[in-house]
Amino acid sequence: MNFCKKILLSVAAALFLANAADDVITRQSSTMYFAPTFYEDQVVRPRELASQNPLNLEGPIDSNYVVGPGDFFEILLPTGNEGVQVSPEGTVAIQGCGLVEVSGLKLFEAKQKILEKLKIRYDKRFTEVHLVQLRRFVVSVQGAVWNPGQVVVSGQARARNAIYLTGNFKPYANRDSIYVYRKGDTIATAENILLEVGDIVEVPHKEWRQTVYLTHAGKTMTLPYIPNRTLKEYAREAGINTDNGFTEISIKNSEDGFTRWIGIDKIDGFSPEPLNEIGFHMQAPYVYVGGAVAAVGKVPYNSSMYAADYVAASGVTLITGSLSRVSVMRDGKKISVDWAAGEILPGDFIEIPRSVYEQVKDVTLFVTSILSIVATVLIIASY
């Protein structure tokens, strides 16, 4: 009885193994039957991450879009999806097919060329090509925008997209005429044209009859004159941080060349006139003092000091002459300045002549010295 049971169990086990083997063979055969025979590898590639990233576009990409380095394509193959990017040389590399030159082609032309290359190895019925990520590049924006400089844009960006990235138009920008400098050519247009690598976008200012010039860190910025507008407001619009260590402000009238100076603490209440040239200075300038003073040299400029104050700061001595006789040299010329109320500017040279008594005493001492020398010579000659 036990022997019969063993035989039955052996037969059942054999039948089970036979069915399992047949099932495996059947499934393998089924897989091989549906698998295409025109490719070698069986590896299914995962969907590329770039194709899953959403794009912020202003609209569908036109088929006339020009392909360039950095554009990312997704190729749908029987083996799975393959992501390829246009190289800096303008080509895409397709595994098993080789290189395809696509830079400079319109989108529909590039797709057609890639599909033709895929026919080397794959059945065209099972292949597709899609542009899934646009290239990004740098352009420069200058002129009447809030934050001029370089910005990164996508391959479908237009001139106004780049302007928006720099803070948009300033109130006095001329929006009707935008210049695009491209490979040595100047494009003057009011249209919102597509940008290319290396473009320079310039937003011109409106025509101004009155302007104010601000000089900062070697750069000069031109702003429209607005009555009663303070220097603090001009500086804020020009992007100058007045709390960044500035001590003195120079105000030069370009019509007559006259320059005046004020302290940085007065810019909230000072309104420049049209055609003024405003300079921001980190270090306090100096006034030079010479002549009959105790300390000949330079004195830090102070807009509230007059000639008499600088003389006093240099040390008045007994040989100092009358302050009313003080002379001032400015730009190589001697000028007349009231010693008690006249304006002194940075770089002025103040000279204090000695008193008449001291000058006469010097002459007397000189004559006495000459007479002594002559008497000595006559005495020696008489021997």
C-alpha cells in the first residue's frame, strides 16, 4: 500500500514539473514571438528625467523653431525611450546609429533628419522624436531697465522676456523702439523678436531736455531731471547705496564748470539742478594750507569751514599776517575769497603771508648780513 502511494506521488510530481516547464517554454515563446526582430538588445531604458520636467512656455513650440546646442530630444524606440541632447558641436548621438547634425535646422527638419538616421536600425513605424526641453543661454540687457546686466533665457525667449527678467521697463524707457545687437549687426525693431545666443538688448531712453548725471565707481548714469527730487531719490533709482561708506558729494554744473561739495548727510534735503554732475566719494578730500602757519600741509575738507577755519586748524603763529591778506589758488589760478565767509573747495591751496613787520625784519636782517660780509672783506683787504 505504501509502495502504491509512493508511485502515485512520483507520477504527480512528474506531471507538475512537466506542466511548469511547458508553461515557461510557452511564455518564452510568446515573448519572443511579440518582440521585434530588428534590434539586438533587450534592455528597456527608463524615461529620461528631463522629459518629465514641466516647461514654462508662452505657447506651443512652432515647427519653425531653430534647433541649437542644449536642446533636449526624446526618442521613442521599440526598446524604450532614449534622451539625447544637442552637443556644443550641434550634433546628437544616437546609440547604434551614430551622429546627426541638427544645429541650425528648423524643428521639423531636425526631427525628420533624426528619423531618417533611426531607419538604419529600427522600423520607422515604431519610432518617434519629440523636443522635450529647450536650450538655455545668456543674453545682455542694457539701457532703461531697472537691473541691467546678463540674464539666462530659453530658446523660445523674446526680447521682452529678457527685459522682464531685468526688472522691466523704467518709466522713461522708449518702449516703441528696442535695439538688438547680433553678431555685429544692429536690429532696430518695435517687434518682440526671438533672441539668439550672444544677443545684446538695449532699451533706449526717451528724449530728455533736462538730465542729471550720477558718477559712481567709474560709471556715469544719466537720469531725467525731476523738479524738487532729492539727491537721495536719484541715488536710489541709479542703484547707489548711499550708506556704503560715502562721505562727500561733489556737484558740478556742466554749463559753467563750477563745483560745490556737500556732506553725505545732506542728500535727503538737497535737490540738484538740471545738467548737474553728481559724484559720490568714499574718502574725504583735502584742502592744502601753506605759508605762515605752524603746520604746513593738508587739512580734511569740511563743507562748513571757511578759509579762516583752515588757517586756525593749521595753527596760527605770532608771524601770521592779517587773515584778510589770505590768497587762494584754485586750478592753477589765484582767486579772491572772503577769508571769513568765502567758499573753499577740495583741492584749494590757501597761503597765509607773513605780517609786514616780519617781512621788514627779514629784509633788515638780510641787509645787515650783506654789510657784515662787505666790512669783513674790506678789513681783510686793508692788511
